[in-house]
Amino acid sequence: MPSMTVISATAIPDHLRGALTRWLLEVTPTLYIGTISARVRTELWTNLTACLTEGSAALAYPTANEQGFTLHTAGPQRRHPLDFDGLTLIAFQRLPAGQEKAKPL
């Protein structure tokens, strides 16, 4: 049964953006939303993670759990989903020592 799917993908190749827009609406330059089947969602995510070199991606779709959705991520990110007793929480990774300082205006 088709369900609402949200994909956020940054720095992806143009051919992959085209594949995503065949199935999903590109609401903003990095955000794709649509109602697709699990098979299409799995194929899109597999292709996305295989072609991801510099960017990052996140996938969210509804499932029968306490939160009502499942979250997957790929690529280098500061945020990493963690399973905590069946709940997905987000852990932040620290920045390297040189990048922690605020940039002057």
C-alpha cells in the first residue's frame, strides 16, 4: 500500500534528482515528498545511497511503531539516529576543534 514518503538529499547528481522527481515532488531544492509504494521507496533509497559521494540524505516514512515513522540517513552528517528502547533519537556529533568557534560577521 502506498504511503507518504519524505526524502531530503543534498549534493546529489542531476540524474538522481531526475529519478527522484519522477516519483516525488521537489518542494524545495533538497526536499522530495510523495506517496509511493514500499518497493519504489526501497529502489529510490538504494539508488540514492549508491550514488551519494559528497552529500547526505535522510528518508522518513510511516510505520507501525510508537513514533509512527521510520528514519534512515546516509552520507556524512552531524546528526545520527539512535535506537533507544524502540524510539529513534538524534545524536549530534561534535565539530572538530577548529570549527567550533563562531565566525565573525
